[in-house]
Amino acid sequence: MIKKWYFYAGLVVIITFLSLGFKPFSTKTKPWFVTEKTDGSEYLLPSQEEEDYPASIKLNVPYTGNRFIGFKEAIAFKESQGKYRKVNSIGYMGKYQFGSKTLRAVGVQNDKAFLKDPALQEKAFIALLSKNKWILRNEIEKYEGKIIDGIEITESGILAAAHLGGAGSVKNFFKNKGNRHFRDAYGTSLRSYLRAFGGYDLSHIEADSNATIND
């Protein structure tokens, strides 16, 4: 009888101990782990609109909307899907698909080194924009904001078209009032670049006839 009493008493002690092991403790939630806000303002999500971010917060990343970062990444995606080491079937290379002749014009002498150096490719892209902006400065001033062949002309559209077909092709487009339709080796038209890449703010790009990667 005594043995049974000890057995049941021990069983009660064990059950009580195990139950306490699963009892939740009262803890103070850290504010950076859980928040009681439910309006979504506690989360910072990538946005194309600057006003979507609280004014009190300074971000170290650019807004993508119509800023330069949005322009260059849109061009890169169209040209190479953003791949720095891509070389197409006719020899154009890198994230922005440069030809050897164009690379020489902005100071790049070694194609292989260019393909392996993302920073160099970014510098070359900016240098080419500066050079084309100087070459096409008169066209930008004369035609920006006008409608030609159903396309609203903008500075960024003009510079994107120059990246595709060269500044000379863009000059011919305006000289012929849009009636001469340039296409590259893959059938991409100058008009499509004028339209697709219009409206970006490239005002900080300086027009420079001698722009190189060393600037």
C-alpha cells in the first residue's frame, strides 16, 4: 500500500514539473522584433516614389523612378539583362553592350579587361552619355518636349537612342523629321528607344566632348 502511495505521489510530482516546463513566461517584447502598428508604416519597401518614404528617414539607396539609376538599369536590362560579361553574336559586350570602336572613343583600350571590370563598365556608360549629350546638345535644345512621329521627345530618350544607334543616327532621325527609321542588327528601332526611355532626369550628366573613363 505504501509503495503504491509513493508511486502515485511521484507520478504527481513528475506531471507537475513537466506542466511547469511548458508554462509561458512573461517577457517584454523588444521593439525591433515585434511592433503593434498595423498600418504598414513600420515597413520600408522599395518604391519608385520618393514620397512613399518618411521624411525623417535618410536612405542610402537612390529612388528608381525617373532618376539616373532607373534609366541606366532599364537600358542595361534591355541590352544584356544586366549581365556584365555578356557578349552578343556580333561582338558587342558588357552590361551596356559596347562595341570596340565606342570603347576606344571613351578611353577603354582592353576589351577583355573591360568585360571583367563592372566598375569600368559603369564609368564607360557615363562617359558615353556625356559625349553624346555634347554631340546632340542642339537636338536636345531644339526638340525636347515636341512630338515627332507620335513620340514625345525627351533628353533621356535622345541619349538612349544614341546609345542604340549612335549620335549620327539620331541626328538623321531629326533631320528627316522621323521619316527615316533606323534599326540595329537585331531589328530594334531608334523610335522604340526614344519612346521607351523618355522622361528620365539626366540633368546631372554634363555634356563633354572629351569625356573618358578617366574623368
